[in-house]
Amino acid sequence: MKTRIVKRLLLLLLFLMVFAVSLAAESRPKILLLPLINKGGTTSEECEQTTKQLGDKMQELNLFDLVVAPDWLSELNLQEYEYYNEQLKTKIRALGNFDYIIAGYVFRDAAAGNYTLAVVITNFKGRTQEYNKAFHGWSNLSALIGSQIDSLKNFKGFLPDQAAIRTRYLDILRKYSPDTYPIIDALMKKKSNFDVLDFILTSESLALGMDTAVHEGNHAYARISGKANLHLQYINPRETVEVPLTETFPSKELTTVIPGELRTFRFNTYVAAVISDTSTQSEGIYGLLNEFNSYYQGLHTVCELLPYFKSAVFSDNPGTYNQYLRPIYADYFAYYEFRFFIETYLLYAQKKHTEVFDKIMKNKNFLSAFRKLDAAWRKLLGNIAAIESEVHHAAMEYGVSVRREGKSTYIGLVGSRGIGMANYQETIDLLSEELKKDEYQALEQVLFQ
């Protein structure tokens, strides 16, 4: 009898052990690592090698199931991995049922004299961004991953003396970009969830990522009042326009009237996006206006940071000039895109949603904010050529050539061809011509009267 009981207990114990192992395997987070991309100063080979190192190191921890994805950027014609891109999401789901997606990029940090790897870890099932930090060396990564997936957002604790870094970051922004600093200052004083540490790409060259911090901060600032159906459109330290939200329709309706040749870089993100809770869908033209503003504030920050880059970042490494000019070229043509999106939205509303159109056009504060932002954009864009010239002369002092040739700007040591960087002049030319058409000109006479 005792023997049978012991055997049954042993069988039960064995069953429980197998069940526990099975349950643990099922509960292990499933992670997809997307190939890291170049953000300046690195080669594709270095990015591939870093991706492999990162994947191998994470596999060694044996805390989750990890898959390294194929490089889908070229196939999908993307410059960065966009989680809201439906084609990308389809490919991810076809590859597996993942809990988290890890993406990131590698760039050479000239100020620190080394390479920095920045990663973003996204809860793919919930679509909420949990983490956006940088780290130096694999030991920090081991500590981060080892501290459990749910605590990834706490990675900032691995940055040395985060309070000092935050203070230094804000001091740079206050000194060099006094026009956009009040956005961040208001958010930090309000003790909101917004923290500039979320946008620090390196503890050395802190100006990197400031444009993104201000861009995202401006989105948060728009809702800082806490009032429903109201956006605060920050123009400058002296003026903020309160814009009440009237009835709208999703921007994706514009896909029926915008032809393929006019579907430029940000079309998929802000017009065709199918995620209903994005502002350009849930708030229509008011979401487009807030993006119009946020891209302006981000670009304005980069332009104002030029003296800081000249004094603390620029060197004989061509990559340092790439770091400065890349966000300018990435953002400055957003003016033409959002002018086109906003005006196309109004023309479409005039034909298909007359009541919506009438309410928007009677919204004096919307019109005021749009006009003021348009004037600010035009003034800023008028300074780009002078900024390029100043960067060129600063680079020459270090034996580096920065020259604009048509659709590309080439950066390299003097005497070399250099590496070309797209300046999106063709997009500017394309949309500028479209906005000259009679229907847009007639609308603008009303908008800017």
C-alpha cells in the first residue's frame, strides 16, 4: 500500500514538475528583435554586427524566447521601423505571436568618442511604448533584461546620476533654445509623466534627441490644461492659442483624394494610419494642426542649437555634422506636407462634410493658430540656407566638407566625395507645385485673409 502511495506521489510530483516547466515556457515573454539601423557615423556592417551581438547577449540570459527579424526596411520602403505600419504589423504577426518588439539604432557619439546603441522596446500587443533609453556596454543591458520585462521602463536608473543629467539637459535647452524651452519647463513643473530623460540618446552629447523631446513635449503641452476638446497651441514664449475642437472626421478619408504620386513620406503615418486613437484620426484636422506645430517646434530647437553643436559637438569626424543636419532635413519638409494635408482636409470637408467644414472655418482660434504657425514656419525655413552655410564653414575649419548638391547633401573629409544624405528637395518641389493649383490658392485666400 505504502509503495503504491509513494509511486502515485512521485507520479503526481513528476506531473506537476512537467506542468510547471510547460507553464513557465508558455509564460516566457516572446520578443522580436528588429535589425538595428544607422543613425549617423556607422556602417551597415557595424549595425549588422551590433544586432548579432545584442541578440546573442539576450539569448544568453535565457529569460525569454527571442527571434531576430529579417531586414524589412528596404522591402517596405521605410526609413525607420513604424509599428503603426500595417504591412510591417502583418509581417510581424506572420512571424510569430510576440509580446515585445525591440528596435533601435547605432550612431557614433563623437563627443564621447565611442558608439552608442539606443533601443526602443514596445509592448506589441498593447502598442504602448514602454522604454526609450540609451546604454553603453553590454553589462547595463544584462542588468536591464535580468530585472524582468515589466520593469524595462526603469532603465533610466542605469544612467549615471540621472538628476544631474536631467539638470544639464535642461540647462542646455534653456540657454540655446529659449523659444522652445518653456514647453518642456511647463511639463516638468507640472510633474506630468513627461520626462526629458526619455529622450536622452547619450549621456555625453545631450543635444541629440532634444528636437524629439520638444516635438513630443509639444503634443503633451497641447493637453496640459486637462480640459476636454481643447488644445493649447504653443507658438512662442509670448503666445499660446487656445483652440477648441469642433466636429471632425478621420484623416484617412483623404486617401480617396490623394493620388499615389502625392503620398509623401508622412502620408502613411498621419493620413492613411488605421489606428483610430491617433490624433490625426480621432481629432482630424486638429490633430494635423498639432503635428504641424510639433514639427515646427522640434525643427526650431535644432536650428537654435547650432551654437551648442559648434562649441561642443562638431569635430573632424564627418558624422558630427550628419548628426546635426539629419533632423533638419528630416523635419523641414514637414511644413509642405502638413500644409498640403490640412488644406486637402478642408477642401475635402467642403465637398463631403459641409457642416464640419463650416464649424472649422468659423473656429477663429483654429484659423489664428494656423496663420501664426505658418508665419513662424516660413521665417524658420528662410533661415535654413544660412544655417547650412554656417555648418559648412564650421566643418571646413576641421577639414570636413559639407555641400548641398540638388537632392542630396554630401558630408566627408575635404577632397573626398563624402556620403550623401537626402535633403528631400524633390518633396518640397512636388508639394509646392501642387499647392499652386487654383483650388488651393482660392482656399488660401480665405485662410489667410
